[in-house]
Amino acid sequence: MRTTPNYREIFCKRLKASRLARGLSQRNLGVLAGIDEFAASARINRYELGIHEVDIQTAQHLACVLNVPVAYFYTEDEQLAEMILLFSRSSSQLQEDVLALLR
């Protein structure tokens, strides 16, 4: 029996990992994503802990600041998540080559 992935947990883990990889504090990430500076740290903390679920617009802002595709936050497979990151950061030509190879 296949279990349903917990996308909230996946999002929390990837958000925190992306934030740390960029060297941002919770407050800085929140402010850069357009969250009020007085609430930024607490909101990001609650997103990372899964206390609050992020809406898609906020997820898009966070992804933009962290330079990751939104899909990266929700992909259940670790290898696919890495592929999404690497693909998004590759040149257009390399992306075309990869797609041709996969087809």
C-alpha cells in the first residue's frame, strides 16, 4: 500500500533547507518575500514548522527570493527535487538537450 506524501512536511523541509543554503535568517527571508518586517521571522518560523500552511502566492514569493522553482517545494521524490533545481539553473540549450534525451 502506497502512503500519501505529506506535502506540508515536504514544503517545510525544503523551505528551511533553501533558506539556510542562501544564508538567510527567517526574518530576512520574510522581508525579502514581502512579509511585514515585524511579523516576518514568526511567519517563516511557522511555515518551516508546519504550524501554518503557506498560500500559493506566498510560496511563489519565497521561491523567487530563494531562486528555486515552486515545484521544488512540493516534489516528494528527492532525486526529482534535485533535478528540478539543476534543470531550472541550467542554460536553455542544456535544458533542451536534457528534454531531447528524456523524450
